Amino acid sequence: MKKLGILFLLALTFATQAGAQAKHVTTPAEQFGFEPGTDRKLADWKELVAYYQKVASQSDRVRFQVLGKTMEGRPFVMLTVSSPENLAHLAEYKEIVTKLSDPRTTSPAEAKSLIAKGKTVMIITFNIHSTEIASSQTAPLFLYRMATSNDPEVLNELKNTILLLIPSQNPDGEQLVVDWYKKTLGTPAEGSSPPVLYAKYVGHDDNRDWVGLTQLETQHTAKVINEWHPQILYDLHQQGANAPRLYLPPWVDPIDPNVDPLLVFSMNALGMRTAHDVASTGKTGVLVHGVYDFWSPLRDYISLHNGLRILTESASANLASPIDMPFDRLGTGIGYDAKVAAWNFPSPWMGGVWHMGDIVAYQMDALESLTRSAAIDREQFLSDFYKVSDHAVHPVSGPYAYVFSPKQVDPAMAVKLAKTLFDAGVEVRQSTAPFEAGGKSYPEGTYIVELDQPFRAFAKTVLERQKYPDMREYPGGPPQRPYDVAGTTLPLFYGVEADAVDAKFTAPAKLLSSITPLVGHVAPPSSKGYILNDMSNSSLYALFSLLSEGVKTYRLTGSGYAPGTIYIPAQPGLEPKLEAAAKRFAVDFKPATGTVSGSALEMRTPRVALYKSWTASLDEGWTRFVFDTNGVPYKTVVDADMRKGHLKDQFDAIILPDNSPGAILSGRAFGGGGGRAGGRARGGAGSAAGAGAPAANAASERGNMPQVPPEYRGGLGPEGTAALKEFLSEGGIVIVQNKASDVYATSDDPTFQNALEGVPPRDFYCPGSILQITVDTSNPIAFGSTPTVPVFFETGPTFKLSGDAKSVGHYTSDHPLLSGWILGGQHLDGTSAIADVPVGKGQVIAFGFVPMYRGLSEVTYKFVLNAMLYSGSTPTSIQ
């Protein structure tokens, strides 16, 4: 009788909740005129936002919130979904998880009480990669289910969870892809990927911005995670069309050693449970423990903030168009063969026609399973969250802290490092007086990051140097590729000396509530003019700004000043322009001491073209981001512009961003619309791009692939190549980055060769790691550099030079590794990472690395900026 009474009370409770939800809620089909998931039908961002607003106005289970704007000015929205009672007390539940996140101030007894009252907080991020379009259509279906269903299971989920839905992590791309799909619908290009990056600057790398936090969309979601402390994040993606139908954790090795083991067990368990639940519906082709490792912090924010990450990767269609994928074309990857049953893939999909609606169905099953688990195991998730946070604040290993002085080669980078950590929720202290730690003295203003704090894992991961394990496909075999990259160390990227201090110390310091930016200064008016140190990127941005204002400037090359020092002679109306530059870029204009004379480069604004391939390059986007953010002038050019010739009449320098030579010279004719298509352009043999996840439709014949419209085909072609040769012969400078260098570094030119050409991966392999080079600071390309510099090497070339070719930066060791993994470093020793090669009257400036890598590698930006400035300069002598 007691059991029957409880069941009656539960039924009564659910009936009461159901009664409160009497108002009609518009269905997705009523709103859009079709059921999301229908072949060849897509709702765009404007339509989706209107629907989300309507549902929030009709349902007391949903709250609609605009978190801010996207990079292109669209609304970036979040939907909070829970029971009406929970939504009425959101602040209370937010306070509960905030207290659980910091065991320094919450005792185990208090935590037990809070866990009994708290709700599982789960954030769900849909559609971060825009050609992985299905989840943007899944989101309204899932929202409608949660907003309307009176199933006891759903009501229990609403009672015990708070769901934070980010219905598109990339609204700009969602709109772009839907517009492109509708434009090409019914043409041979139907289902193809757009020929441009689907996030304004970063394309597929929007899911590699979880360290730098450079994009508005990343910042919005990171802030939600920092404030709400979710226990679970579910991230919906797609993979290649010939891959398994759905992937879920467990992850493959390696696992970031800073991720708490309890989180790893939790992800394994929850992933397996979700896979079971999807398979229990009769769906096949579900893979666990394959392809995806858990190493790089660039794509994992939540687990370094004490929550667990569940990833699903669904096999793709051609955007919203179905694709025929016969069984014999299914692929293989790390940990699986899609045609063979195994313990982690027990029920292969047998092939056939695959629809976007199939993707939606698998995703809905995963969503239902995860929300059910989050509700049923509410106390377990909250308890584990508290335990993981407790492990963070009571670490069993060092170091105790990282310490970095404000007195760096570029002081702005110390501030930026502190702010990047602060924006990620890390506690940063600043000393109020000089102190000693680890046997070293530090000045007032030094930043201190103690590692006994809740977000220890994030701080330690991005501050330390990574040691990626030597993993092979089989014993004695070739290297097993990381899914992304091997090394991500912010102090190296920023050029900041950050010291790990093992022993605990005390220092007079304050906990920062904000990071104070640097302030620039202009010395009192000087008849001798002004000097600007060129060791910082900010000084070069200020130089570009002054040139655009018509200020006469020089870079000194004679004795008395470091090569490249910026000199601004006295001239009418100068000081207000200096004040504006000092304010914007936080640089110091100091008075010239004595008469400045001798050899110099007279500067003018360089006319720079940034080449945009229709095989979209991530590096082009990141380069453009750096330029736009800092006011660096350039003009985008595409294949048609290049083919017209007469380039020297328009430009002093042309930048070819990282891309394969084939993409640059020949372009593409075919391109599927799902999964990895249009993703990482830093491909090539041994690339980390999409490791183990075949490119969309990679196994299918071209007849099954959409075509690229004619206006986006062909690359530079013979006309564009001839125009570049003419440009060089007339004195232009071509700046080539990473793999684009292979356009010039060929065995046909004995003065400029790729020393790695023909070297197999089993002999040399360096998958996205930070290496050290030695630099010739007297070369104009390296003005303002330190003698040694960390560079980000990712499947790029290195150069063997002879004749008149000059090495600007070269490797001086057979083991130049600073962070990550390298095999066969002796192949780099003595070769050049930066080459200055005369061609005709012009020059090729070649980088064997990615100088503006993902908006992170600040320490190598100046090489590109210097090359640009040099192209607009004239040698002279100041009298």
C-alpha cells in the first residue's frame, strides 16, 4: 500500500505539472511549414530565432535570452529549459552549483545538503560547425519535446535538470550554409559546402578557440560555463558520410593528464550508456572508443572546468540532401572498420541511402538518453562535480604556482596572458611588492597563478609544456596522429617567460577582479622627434596607424639603435596622432636623444593583397582576423583578380596563406556538404585534420558528390601563376605561409627546396607542436625579434637554401621541441624555417610554419607584419 501511495503522489504531481502546460505551443512543422529533418528543407537562423522566441512566450518551461551579438552582428541566444518551479528559482540553483564548485568555502556537510537540493546543469551546444547542419534542425524538435511533453519521464527530467541550450554556436555560419544550400538547390552544386569559411574569421576552428577565446561566440558560451558550472556538456557534431552512423565516448588515448580521472570514468560510463540507449531503439552503426582522443585544450573547455564532455559525431548527408552510401564504400579509422563488428562497434550499418532526417533521429535519441541520465543520476553528477572540484583545490602534485613578471620583452603579452586566464575563470593574483619564489626575485606587479584553485586543470594545461606520448598505429609502425594538435602552451605563444614554482611561497598579492590594460605614453614635444621600440606587435600596429595618417616614419638600420627601431621625426600636427596611437595600442613614444642620422628604411603604407582561395583556408581567416582587429591595411583578392595580371601596379606584397599547393593552383571541382568538408585546410600527408574521420563522401565516387559552381573552380590556374611570376620579376614580394610555401619550394629550384620532401612519416613527424628557431635579427623580416623564437609547426616544410637565398630563421638542434611531439628532429637541424629568396627583382618570403596560428602565436606575428612593412619601404640615409 505504501508503494501504491507513492506512485499515486507521483502521478498527481506530474498531472499538476501537465495541467500548468495547457497553452498551445506551436510545433516546428507549423512554424516552418515542414518537419525539421525533411530532405532538402532547412530553417535558417532568422526563422529559428523567431521560433525560439515564440516557444518561450507560449511555454512556462522555456526562457529565451540573447547573450550578445555574433561576429557579424546576429543575436547569439540561449534557451533555459526546466520546470516552471525551477525557472522561478534559477538564482538559487545557480548559487548551489557555484558553492559546489569551490570546496575551499563549502564543507562536505554543506555540500551534501546542497546536492540533495540541487539540479543537474547540462549545457547543450548545437551546430558549432555549420556544414554539420543537422543539429541546427534537431534543436527546435528537442525544444518542442521539452516544452510540451507530459510523459512522466520528460516531467522528471524537467524537475531534476536545468538545461542550457545553445541552439547554434555559430549563427552566422548557420545562416550562410542555409542561404548557400537554397541558392544551389536543384543544381549540380546541391549539397556542396560553401566556398568560404562558415565562421567569419575562423571557419572550422571555431571549435579550436577554447583557449584563446578570441571570437564573440566562444566568449558568450565560456561565460555561461564559468557562471553556471555545468556538470555535463553535450556537443553535437557530424563526421564523414562513410564513417560510423554515430560516435560516442569513451575517448581513445591519449587523455590530457590534467583531466580528473573521475571525469574520464564519468565520460566513459555516460557515453556507453547513451550508446546503449541509441542502439536499443534498433539503430545500428554506433561506435564508441574510436577516432577521437581527449588531448588538446583547444577543443575542450568543460572538462578543464570540472564538467564532463559528451561528443556525438553523426555520419553526414550532403547538407540536407540524401546520399547513397553502399556498404562496400564504408571507411576505416582509428579503432574501427565500419564494415566489421567489434566490441566497440557491435552492429555495423549495412549501407544505403542516408538522409538528414536519419541524423536528426540519432541525435534526438542521444538527447533523450542524456537528459534522462542527467535527471536519474542527479545526485551522482553533483557529488562527482564537488569531488572533482575538491581534487583541484587540494592537488597531490605540483607545481604550486606559475609566476610571470610584467617586465617581459613585450609587456603587453604578460597582460594578455593574465587576461586570457582571467576570462577563462582562472584566479589571477598580482603582487603589491617585490618578493622571492623558487629562488628567484620578482618585481611588484608580478602575476601569480596558484594551482590550488577550482579551475586548476585549465590553468595548468595552458601554462605548462605538453609532452605528447609517442603513440604508434602498431608496434614499430608509423605514428598515430593526434585528432588535433600536440602542443598548446600560451607562454610560448605569447613570448612570456612564465616560471613554474614547485615549493609553496607567500607573497604580498591581491586577487584581481579585472585585468588592468597597459596605458601608452607620449613624451613631451621634442624637436629631435620620437623613438618607438619595435619589440612588440603593438608598435608595428601603431606604425601602420601612423602611416595611414600620413606621418613620416623610418626604421633605423645604422648604428646607435637596434635594427628596425622606429623613428618619427618632428613634423607639424604630429603629437595628436601619436596620442591617438599611444591610446589605442598602449605604446610609449620616447624622445629621440641627440640627432638621429645614418642608414634607414623610409616607410610608407604597403599595398598588400591577401589571397583568398575558394578552397577556404583557415589560415586566411585567422590572418584576416589579426589584421582587422589591429587596423592592418590589406585588400582581399581571389583567383579571378590574380588571373588578370598587372599585380605590381596594385600591390607591393601578396600573401598566400597556408593551404595545399593543389588548392592554390588548381582549386576544387567537387565538395561534399557535411562533416569535415571545408574544414581544416592545413591538410597534407600526416595532417592532424580529421584524423580517423574520413572527409565527407571521401569514399564515394565523384558521381555521388556535388560539384562546385564553375565560378569557384580552378584555383590560380596558369594565368594566375604567370601573374605571380610577373609580379616577382617586377620587384613584388610574395609571402607564403606553411604548406603554401610548396608552391615555390620545389626540387626544380636548387636554391630553395623543401628539405622534408619525400621523407616518410615514420622517419619525421611533428603533428602541431611548438619548436624553437634561431633568428637573424638584422634581417628586416626579423626586426624587433628576440634571438630565439618559438614557432608553431604543423605538417609544414622546412627549407634547404643555397645561392643568394637567405635564412631569416633556422633550426640549430636535432631536437628543437618546446611543447608537443617530434619524431626525427635531425631532419630539421640546420634547415631554415624562414627563407628570404630573391626571384627576379622581387622576393619570396617563405614560412615553414603557421605564423598567425589560430590567433594564438603572437610571438611570430611580427615576421609577417615586418615583411608587409618592408615591401612598402625605400632604403635611404637620414642626414
